[in-house]
Amino acid sequence: MSMIKLACTYIASVLVATALSIGPARARTYDIDIVHSNIVFFIDHLGFSRVVGVARDFGGNFEFDPAKPEASSLDVTVKVESISTNNKQRDSDIQGADWFNAAEFPDITFVGKAYERTGEKTGKVAGDLTIAGITQPATLDVTFNKEGENPWDKSQVVGFSAETTVKRSDFGLKTALGMIGDDVKLYIEIEGRGR
């Protein structure tokens, strides 16, 4: 065997061994980057307008593999006391027992249970949403925005947009129904930073 053939055979064997040792790509775990993420909600007020609210304190993590999104996981917690509608009186009211009852139930949680791809960059995440101690199923319509390296710090980042509508009455929040809307529209923008 010539030296060239011998070298090629050796290189090929090294590449195969390396590929076998590395194995298939695995999902990466991401922590939610709250600086570049937002949770916003809209709720009807007497039919005249929609009140806008935001969650200022939330966190969590998820696993995601672009090649196998159906194997993802998701766990998010929102601090109820951080919910703001840009009005101190209203914010104080919604923390109380007639609404979120933040003293007894300080957290809102969402745990993803099932993941379905609906398009090249779209999917659905079904899971359990818990508000005021009541857990109900909820499904997020999700758009995969981008995965790549953050040019500022070289970290691995992935981004998603999501939305859903939930009925507040399903979670026992029935104050002023008929005047204040039952349907709550949620818009979510998430950047995850890889571990």
C-alpha cells in the first residue's frame, strides 16, 4: 500500500472513531435571559380598550434541539408580585384575594408537557398552567426565531415568540366578569442562554 493510501486510510479511521465517540447531537439546556425576554398580556376594559400588563420578574429553563424539537422541555415561573399594569392602585388590587391572591399563591407556573411541530419554524407547546393554585391545560403557539452565537459575549442563544389566550375564570379569577374581560391574551418573547 502506498504512503498516500496508508495516510488516507488512517485519517478516515480517525474520523470514523471520532464521530462514533461524539455520537448524535443532543439537546442543549437554556436559561431564560430576562433582560431580553418579555411576558405581556392584554385584557378588555368595558369594551373601550384593552389594559396592558407585563411580568417584570420571571425565570426558568428549557431544553431544545432544533433537529428534534418534540423532545424539548420547558419550566417557567412568574412572580405574581411583579405583574404591573402601569397603575399602582390597580396593581395593588390584582395582588389581592379577589384576583391573584399573591400572599397565598406567589407564583404562576407553566410546565411544558407535549411538543408538536406545525411548520418549518412553528409549533405548539401544550402544558400545565397554574394560577392562584389552580392548574389548567394551556397551549402556546410558538415561532422559532433563531439559534446561534451572541456576537457580544459568544454565548449560545436561541429565541422564540409565543402567544396564547386563557380564560381567567378557569383559574377562579371571576371578579367583575362582564365588565372586565374573561379572555386574557398573552404574548411572550424569550431568549435562552445556553449553559
